[in-house]
Amino acid sequence: MTAAGSGRIILLNGASSSGKSSLARAIQARIDRPFWHISIDHLRDSGVLPSARIKSGEFDWRTMREAFFLGFERSLAAYVAAGNDLVVEHIMESEAWLLRLVDTLVGHDVFFVGVHCPLDELERREQERGDRPLGDARRDFHRIHSYCLYDAEVDAMQDKEANADAVIAAWQARMRPSAFNRLRERHSR
């Protein structure tokens, strides 16, 4: 069930360095309506966090982290409630995070996409990027898909435009109940 006048979300879940950003940009460029591209990286890179003070140790990121992610997730519900369509990239670090987001977005149209990439490629990309702690991709690879149900899945080794077209086609032909609704039903029993 979707709230009247609500926007829609295409939610991309994949390991760090799996190509979520590239896929999100390709979807945004190819889909037939205006979708916002939103991610934690956008928020972090915009300067909203006191990053220098966190880096210096003056503020402890570990005590701030949960509220940061919770605020981000709640903002998604506000954006779609206002009628905005979103393509969101977010790493479901734990089943608890996934279920919290399922509850936060209850009543909204969420199309959940798994972005898969082989471990050796994730590690190569992580090393090449140089802006991620080494080991994040390996940690994500071994857990983030294990507790998820998806509406669609893509192989990040494929062409990003072809993957975008596949996601858009699956989104346009989506079935009910969505993966998020099935997850909610499974865990409310």
C-alpha cells in the first residue's frame, strides 16, 4: 500500500565500491521522470558533518554514527511523502538496519535492488579509489546480501547503462507485494 501523492524509491544495496553511484546516475539519466539521486556520500561530502573535528578526535564518530544514519533514513520518508521520486544508494550493514528502514518506509513504494560484484573486483576498486578504508568492501561482500529480499538484482560487472535499463524495466513491471512488504510481513510474525 502506498500513500496517496507519495513519491517512489528505487533503493540500491551493494557493497562499498560495487558501483551503486554509477548505476544510480545511469538510472537518473535514463528514467522517464525526475528522480533525485541521494546517498550517504552526498550528505557526508556536502560538509554537513564536522569532519575535521571528527578526524582530530575532538568528536567521536562512533557516538554520532547511529543518529547520522537514522536521520538520513528518516529524511527519505520525508522526501517521498512530499512527492519526490528517489534513487537511493545505501548499504544495509545489518539485518537490523534493513528492518529499521523497512519500518521507516512503510506505506511507501520502495523497489529494492541488489547490486552484486565479485570480491576481487570490489577490492580492486576499493584500492583504486583510495577514499575508503581498506577492508570495507570485503566486510560488506560477506554479509549485506544474506538477509535481503530483492525486487531486482544486477551484476555490477555488466555495462551500467544496460543495468540501468534492466532496473528501470523491472521497476516499470514491478509486482506486488514488493520485497520491502514481504520483509515486513516475514519479520512481523
